[in-house]
Amino acid sequence: MQTFIKQHLFNLDFVADDNFDAIIQSIIEQPFDENSFPVVITPNVDLTVHLNKNLQILNRFQRARFILPDGAPIIWFSKILNRPLKKRLAGSDLFPLVWKAIIANHKSVFLIIPNEAVKSALAQEYSPAQFYIPPFFDATENDVETEAQKILPMLLSHQPDYVFLGLRYPKQEMLIINLHDKLKNENAKMPLFFNLGASYEFYTGLKNRAPKWMQTIGLEWLHRFLSEPKRTFKRYFYDDLYIFVLFLKEIFNK
């Protein structure tokens, strides 16, 4: 199995690469790795903060197959701490590449997505794909268990190579852990899970991504805030400020 250079930052081992080529190749040629937790995550500041505040989820996702840095501040902090990450590897950039590779290699895929519009757009590109659109549910153990009980028979039936989730934190993280454990108990085929949030809506054009120049200088968060100010104000101007606490901890630990 191909090895990747990684940098340990904010209790996560981020892949330090400047493109997706080797990552996509590894995902397609060897989707399952028994030595890791079978998930691909792309933490930005928000997810990094949330994971560090929820040790139960962090302990599982620390062993993720791939942890890719999504967010310019993560790159900036890595360089200040002398653990440089080469480039931002955003989930919204990863999905189009891995989706096209899955289609080209005729892989089986199951998507847990938020709405019919995303399903319609993706199904037109790859008809063998299987979909599930969950009803609204809360991020509680009981609600997640209810949804997992619905999804498990579909996974056992379709035996996908990959499972993509497009729900908000912490629903998709809790659901991945629940489904992983159920599949393991069933001794069933284990897929590689992708925790990619809104990437599918960006890909299908249902949401507009920030212009390239804003992505380049690290202002994609500002575009998302201006697009959805009520929903994202608390995230960007209160919750995510905890990243500076984590940064100070890195300095003191060093």
C-alpha cells in the first residue's frame, strides 16, 4: 500500500500532498484498509474544532484512512508550527475527481444525501448509483440508530465499495460510526465512507462555491457566510474561534 507523508496537527494526521493523484489511485485500487478507520474526511477549521470538542468521535476519526486539510487557516497554522502542509485538499475539489474515477472504473456506490435534486443530478451521470434521502432527524443516539437500522439492509443488499454522506456535523459522523460497527458485527463487506458535507451540492450547481480568487487567498468561508449569514454567523464568529485555543495548545505542547 502506498505511504503518504503526514503532519500531526490539532490531534489529526493530515496528508501533506500537493494534489489528489496518489490519493485517488489508492482509493480506487485499494478501497479497504484494515489498519485504518474506513473513512475519508476533509477537516476545515469548523470540523477540526468540533472533532476536538467531541473526544468520542475524535478517537474514531483520528484513524481515518485519509485526513485531508480543507481550509486555508489549517495550512497557515501548519507552516507557523513548522509542520507544513503543502496545499489545501478540499472536499469540494476531491468529490468531482473521485466521482469520475468511480464511474470510469464501474465501482458500486451508495449516497446518503440531503435532497431529491442532488439525487436526480448524480443519477443522470451514473445510473448504477444507489441513493437514500433521510428524513430530518436529530443528532441523538436514538435518532441515528433509527436511521442506521433503515440504511443497514440497503448496504447489506447492495454491498457498495463506497458510501458518501452529505449531512451536517455531527449526524454524518455518528452515522458512519454506527454503520461501520453494524457492518463489522455482520462480518459484511466494508465500504470506504466519505464525509464530504455540501460537496455534492457544489458539484451539482445547487449551491454556488466561492470564486477562485477567494478560494486562493483563503476567503471561501467569507463567501459562505455572505451566502447564509443567519446559519453561519455563530459558526464563524464564535464556535470556530476555538481554533486559536487549539493553536496555543500546539505551541505549548511543542
